[in-house]
Amino acid sequence: MTTGDSDGEQAERAAFILGLRQRGIRDVAVLRAMELVPRPLFVDPMLRRHAYDDVALPIACGQTMSQPSLVAAMTEALGVTADHTVLEVGTGSGYQAAVLSHLAARVVTVDRYRSLVGEAQTRFEVLGLRNCTAYVGDGTLGMPARAPFDRILVTAAAPDIPMALVDQLKFGGVIVMPVGAPEEVQTLVRYVKEQSGRTRTDLMKVRFVPLVPGAAATL
């Protein structure tokens, strides 16, 4: 538990981790990372009483913060280790990137909304996450200046994985992202890039906001 937590906060976090276990999350490193990140810091103050509920929550710019069990499941599927550099497409509140920062050597996260990136970077600094940096940009293009990546996590849906992301992934690397049409039920998939091509594993049905090309002109 984080030093300085009240007894009530410690109990709430313990119940939070127990709930993730009951929903099938088994990776001890992922559970520990989820425990270390104070989710209320990433939630709108008006909704903080729901911070540890297993529900999706709205954030600024019409975006959504995924429910904790989905964050944990996607992180577990990514298979991050301490020597990996990870690209996240879709910074949002910064919560997913903060979780990844406790597992990876380096996390690079990109979002099309400048205000979300600024808020997320401030949260990273408050938490002392020096291995996690947020950038404004077109997530469909990845971050070629920071490539190649060992792992790529996309938190928005597209009809297929953008080739720019495949090109920036090392051989043996993994991409986890929702695939499917906007406004419909999508499939969370795990791609592994091999010399001979890509292998795909379908994980679960999900609903995500669409992956939109370009950076937002405002916000």
C-alpha cells in the first residue's frame, strides 16, 4: 500500500485487488501495478466515489476511462516485462500508462487531445513516474521517433491494426487493441509480430471509442 494511506483507503484498495482476482486477473505483477496506482487521482472529482468501482467513467473531451478489470486484462495480455519499451495509443486520463509504468522500462503514450496529454503528464509528475511520457499526436501513426517498441497497447477501436504500428513493433513484439467498427461491439485482439507474419488471438468482446486519425485542432 502507498505510505500515508488511511485505514479506509487501504481497505478500499485491498477490496479493489480482490475484485480483480475474482474477475480472473492472475498475474501478480499486474495486480501489484494496479494496487500501486491511486485511481482516484485520474478520476473527475465529482466521480471519485466510483474510482474503485468496476465501471467505465467519462473523462474530458468526450472520452472514457475503461473499467479497472478491462485495464488489468489488457495489461495482462500485453505481457510486459521490466526491459520493455511500451507505446500506448490513447492516453486518456493517463491511468493505463501509469499502470504500465510499474511494469516496463519505458512508457510512451500519445493522444490527439492536448488537454488530456497535459493533465496526464501532470499526474505522472505528481506520482514521480519518470519513465512515462505523454505526447500530443496522431495515434494511428504511432511514434516513429521513439520506435521500435516491444509492446503496443491501443485503447481505441479500428477496423484493423494500423500498419504504421506494425512497422514500429519489434519482431516477437505484441500489440493488444480492440478491432471492429465504431459504435458496434468490437473484439479485443492480441497480435504477435513474427518474421513470417502476424498471429492473432481473440480475447473478448469490448466497446471502445473509435481511433481517430490526426491531432485535435482544439482541446
